[in-house]
Amino acid sequence: MTAVISKPEGLLYDGADWDYDKIKRVYDAIEDIAVKEMGLDVYPNQIEVITAEQMLDAYSSIGMPLMYKHWSFGKHFARDEMLYRKGYRGLAYEIVINSSPCISYIMEENTMTMQTLVIAHAAFGHNHFFKNNQLFQQWTDAKGILDYLEFAKSFISHCEERHGHAAVERVLDAAHALMSQGVHKYPKKRPLDLREEQKRERERREYEEQTFNDLWRTVPKPSGSSRPSRSMSERKKLLGLPEENLLYFLEKKAPRLEHWQREILRIVRHISQYFYPQKQTKLMNEGCATYTHYTIMNRLHQKGMISEGAMLEFLHSHTSVVFQPEFDDPRFSGINPYALGFAMMQDIQRIAENPTEEDRYWFPDLAGRGDGMAALREAWHNFRDESFVLQYLSPHLIRKMKLFTVRDDAEDPYLLVEHIHNERGFRHIRKLLARQYDLGYLEPDIQIVDVDLAGDRKLILHHRVTNGVLLDESDAKAVLRHIANLWGYEVQLIEVSAVSEAILKEHAVTAPSGG
């Protein structure tokens, strides 16, 4: 006789196995809590169930559902697959795309509890952050990105058919090498409309690049023309120098690029710009998503919609995600963004709802306001990682996480514990931790400053050196070769002290053969 075991009354599911009906029930329950109780505002959701192989493929193509082909994606796939098969690395439970609809990939190998967790984490936590954070509002076009990626994939495929795979790959290699230096760091007046890019590409093809023609009319002719050369200030104004977006400058001004090559640079530049907010908000984004899934899973349990066993499985996974090794633990590799982000979200709620006298002193506008969820939504909207830490990291959390600063001077054989748990120490710890999330401090400040129009047309770049950290010689030369391939003439990079303006080092790469 076969016993029939029914699902306990009120539970959304029972056991580890999942099916699409269970996922739909879970999604509806999560949406009810997220929207009605937490006040989250999200893009429409699209949930896709994928295999481990498809997850590895998504890894390799920077997580986007549509992407052009490039050898580096295959290289990343082979590396990640090898590590996964040998057990050296696990796979993410999900990948979420900043688009409208917001696409969340969940693994078919997940248990039903893990599917519930990742839907709460990705489809509502990350989704709310993508839609509402001001950096994403300024820099990304969630409604147009999928159409733009389809256009980019089609355009590059067409270029490969017409100009050859090797020629297209050379341009993509150079563009990828410059991706981190291919973004505008300050918002423009007009938001980017990626749906219009295909139309603009056709229009750009129909006219000569006027700035290019005007640029090279300023070059003195060898026949001894009497036309006077422009002053340096006029030349820089004409060229829009200095320019920190190297891909933009090369796309607009490089004299030898064909139209299709400029368009590839533009495609890579747009994709790099699209990911620019994510580089500045990893701590906040993961903290928001982790806080969201933790709150939702607890509410489901409180409402009797998931079992004790499911809750224990969730807590085991959650505590692994937010685990922060001590500084002297062999597993320590820096501050876990999930751990710090989640802790800060909980701390903001605590300060808003149950403040101490210390909280009232440090956060007079936040302490005791009463609505912790409203305070969190406000923080998620207005800040990026650097400013978020500066604004909200509390002495209570600094003590709880045992944070302190150490001065490590290469010329001193001893380490100095510089800032500890007093008022001055709290402020310095917060300031120095915030700096670790400041892209202006972490990434090299490289700008195109001049072009020698009256001579050999050499492109001159400056790297403003902070903290005495110079560029790696081999990496700098490799990237300069890519720039020279795009520019068509010699390229010189001068490393200059940001304090004294003294020249510290010079790198130069000659023009490619035939340039």
C-alpha cells in the first residue's frame, strides 16, 4: 500500500523538488510582501531557469543575454568550467540583468528553497535597486539595453562577414583593453536612449565626420603653406582636451579609422558605460538584495508559508553568504561586500527605530525617525558605495565588526595600529573604508592632453599619479600599443605626480607599421 503525503496546510511548497507551479506560487507570495509590506518598486520580472552550462556561458559574456562574439568570452568560459568541474569554485545561484523587464536567471539545480531565496534576492532586491538608485537612473537605459545588444551583435557579425574576422577582432581587442577608461564620469544633460542607436548609426554613416576634417586642416602642409598654426589653447579647445574617455576621443578623432571601426568603439563604450554604476554600487546593491531576501524569507516563515526545514536551509545559505573572516583568518581576503552591506542595512533600520544616545549624536536626522524601511529606500536611492559608507557607517557597527586601521609603511619594519575605537578613530576608519570604494582613488586617472598636430601627430596622455603608485610597465605598454593601433600614429604616456606635477616616468609606443 502506497502512502500519500500531502503538503501541510498553508505551505507554499514542501520538500526540495521544484516545478513551475510552485515557483509561481512563491513568486506571488514574495511580490505581496515586497511591494505591499516593504514598499519596493520594481521593473516587470522575467524569471528564466537555466542549466549549469548556461550559467557558465552567462558568466563568460559578462552576464548579458545577448552579446557579440569575442575570444575572451570563450577563454573565461573554459577557465570557469574547469574550476567548476574540479570543485574549486561553485556557481552563483542566480544572475540578474538590469533591464526592463528585469531578467533573473535561476539554476535548475537549485532546491525549491534556494529558488525562493534567489527570486527574493534578485527579482525584487536587485531589481528595486536597479530601478531606483540615482546612478542607474542617470547612466542606464533599462528599456533599451536588450534592443541595443541585439543591434550590437548583428552589427559586429555583419562587420566580420564584410571585413574579416581578424580585422574586427583587432578593433575589439583594443576597445576591450580600454573599457575601464571608456566611460564618461559625469552625467550628460540628455539621458542615453539606446533604442535610438541603430537609427543614429545609419545617420552617422551618411555624413563625413566634420570634426575630423577640421582637425586635419590644422596640420601644416609640407608645401610651405602660409596658414598659421593654432595656439595650444585653440587646439585643445578644438579637440575637446583634456579628455578622460579614451574610447570616445578615439571614436570621434582618430584620423585613420573607418566608419565601422568607429561604430565598434562606440558599442564597446556604451556597454562599458552601462556597467559603470554597478562598479560604484556593489556594496549597496548586494546589501540591498541580501537585506531584501532575509526580510522576505523571515516573513514567509512567520506567515507559515515555508517550513522549519526550509528556514534552516535558507539560514545555512544566508550565513555562508554574509560570513566575514577575521583579519588573521587564512580565509580573509578583504571585507565581504555581502557582510558589510547587509550589516549596514540592518544597522540603519536599528538606528531609525531603536536608537541609542550615541546614535542620536552621530545621526541626528536618522535616529528615531521610526520608519526603518523608508530610511533604507531613501539610502538606496541617493547614494553610491563611497558616500553610503561615509554617511551611514556607525560606531556601533565599527565595534561589532572590529574594524581598525593599520599603517603599513614599506620602509618601516613594524605595522602601526593607527585608529581604534574612539571618536577620532571612528571618523578616520569610516573615511578610509569609504576610500576603498572610491573609483577615483582605485582606478588610474589617465587623460588625453594634447596632439602634436604641427609635427608627427603624436598623441600625448597623462597619468596623474596618486599615492606614488605607477602603472605596471608591461601592462602600460600593451595598452598603449592598442591605442596606437587605433590612433595610427605614435602614442606617449607621461606619468605625472598629482601633487607636484613632476614627471615620474614616460612610456612611448611607435605607430604600427604603415602608420
